[in-house]
Amino acid sequence: MSDVPLPYRVTRVRPETADTVNIALAPAGAARLAPFAPGQFAMVYAFGAGEIPVSVSRIGHHELVHTVRSVGAVSAALCALRPGDEVGLRGPFGTGWDLGAATGRDLLVIAGGIGLAPLRPLVAAALAAPRAYGRLNLLVGARTPEDVLYAGQLRAWAAFRGLRCAVTVDHPSPAWRGRVGLVTALLNDARFAPGNTTAFVCGPEVMIRATARDLVGRGLPPHRIRVSLERNMRCATGHCGHCQLGGVLLCRDGPVIGWDRTESLLAVREL
């Protein structure tokens, strides 16, 4: 893990939605960050604008891909980058999804909005070792059809044997022919054995709460429901306290933690 930003060069930029882009980064010199695990994040520094935490949405041999939504000054600066530009990168930070602990079990991967970005490397890793796991379900929710991330890749993944991929939106367009409604409704058609399943959930907190509680009601043990609270991250070093929930510092103990610990932490916030 590097506490000093290393120079990384933008190799490719691809628009994903109207306000979201994929930014591929490769080391600008001989120094490079240690390998990332699915679910971990980097601190990405846009020169002249500042630094924000961004999870890795694709882990390649020679480059990292970050999916960034323009919602503030720093993210807007990152979305404006072009090939050849440089950024500073620190990391890897945080806990990963720990896919290895789910060996032999059915997998539920449930994403809301841009929460699909940190889950994408997990799906890729599971598909690369299909004999290591049981049935794989990928359930995706978005505001509108235009906000669905990686639409082309989702169609390609849906063709994989053993993977059930389903997408739902809150507000359909006239041309939308898919599902409409909450992502939790997709669980009714998913194929999994609750007592032998691990779930991975990322999205807005209200979606995480509803999904995790639904899964517990269906018989999943809370400790096998892994959730990411990465939206609370800020400095990655535990100094600013922005990510503190009770006695947990998410940059140190998270952002991926089990629902058996998360539920009580979020309940305090609801009071």
C-alpha cells in the first residue's frame, strides 16, 4: 500500500452513461501500486482539484479501470481527463469482497446504481473459476435504462452458462422492455440455496438495508451477506473520522463488512 501518490497515466477514457466514465490507468513510470483485490479502492488525485476514493471496477495485468460519476469538483475533473493526462494514485485500501471464502456456495451479487462498479471485478473472478462456486446470480437495479452500467457487458455475461443476470429500473423509458421496480423483487426469480449462499451487496444505503433484511428473511446467515459502505470513505487513513460508524472506521475495517456487524451500525444512524 502506498501513502504517497504514484503517477499514473490515462490510457483510455470511455463514456459509460451521461455523467459516468470509465478511466483506464497505467503506471507512468517504473513504480506501481501493489495488486488490488476485488472490492478494494484507490485514492485518486486530480491535479489542481483534489483527491477522492474510487473503487477499482476492472483489474488488468497492466492497468486499472475506475468508473467515476461526476458529482463534485474532483470527480468532474476526473471525468474530464483525456488519454495522456496524469493522476496521482494511492492504495490499495480497504477490505475486499473475500470471494475465496464463498468457495462451494451459490453466489448472489446485488448492485444498485454505481454500486455495480466495485462488484464487476468480483463477477469477473467468479466467471473465471466457474467450478469453484455454485449458481451465480447477478441482480442489477438502476434509476433508468440510461443509467444501467456496463450494458453491453451485462448482455455478454447473461450468455454465460450458470449465470443468471437480471436488470430492473425505477423509471422505464418508452422503449424499455425489461423489469421495473426494486432490485429486491429480482430475488424471487434467483436460484440459490439460502443456507449455502454468500451475498455481495453494494449500492445506496437504503438499498443495502432493504436487500440485506430481505435476504435474512429468506434464510441467509447475516455474516454471509457482505456489503460495501464505500460511499462513506474520504481520506483512507482514518484521520478525518468521516467514515466512522460507532467504533468502526470503514477505511480501516471496511468498506466491505458483514451484515452481522453492519446492521447495528446503520441502525444508530437511523435514530
